[in-house]
Amino acid sequence: MARIKKEFVQKLVSHINRKDWWHVPPLDATAYRKRGKFLASSFGEAEFYGRPLDEPQRVTIANPLIGDEQTICLSLFGKVISVPEPEERKFVKERLALDARMKRAALGRGYDSIVLLHPRTFAVFKRTGNIPRSVELNVLNF
């Protein structure tokens, strides 16, 4: 697995810390403690999960785990964890359980957030340092 250049990580952290983020509050009041706080880089992307808050939010992160889904799972668990397709009945339950596992594992390794990128944009980011428009962020220390 190729490592990400330190200057690319610093550039992404700076971008995240000065950007507005959109959040859809979860139905479960304990969700933040279990899985962290999920944010999207645009209002439209956040709408996929429900009705976003009217005002964007700001975050402060310092040590994110950055990657696509496969890279993040490999970094945290040493293997790719598969979840059912979104159309399957058990998808939500298994996805929430995986998110909780990822939060615990990432915190245990000293990360304060997980930055999820699409596989293609992650490959470009690793190679060039170009920050993609679409980023999903999970702030773990919330």
C-alpha cells in the first residue's frame, strides 16, 4: 500500500479545518458516542442521509486516517470488510456496526477522524495531492 506524502496530508487537514461541513443529525441520541459525527462536503451530498442542518459546521482535526473504504479497512483491520449492498435488508445494521468498529479501531491507533474518498479520487490525491470536491468526514472525538 502506497503511503501518502506528508505535505498532501497537511494540505488536506488545512482544507478540512477551514471548510464548511454539512451534517444530518442521527435519530439515535447515542450515535455520536458509538460511531462519531459524520459530515459531508456539500449540502447535496448530505441530503442522501436525510435532511441536513440549515447551517454548515466547522471542525478541527489534526490526525486523520485518509483513504477509500478498502484502504481504511486494510489499515484498521488488516483485511477488507465487506458489507451487504444498500438494497439488502441487513445493510443498515451491518453498516452501523462496521462504523462503530472503525471508530474504536481508529481511536485506538491515535486517529481523531476518518476521511473517506472515492477510490479514483483517492488515487489521484495520493499521486498529485489534488483535494477532491467530494469528501466524507467522520470526526471521532465528539
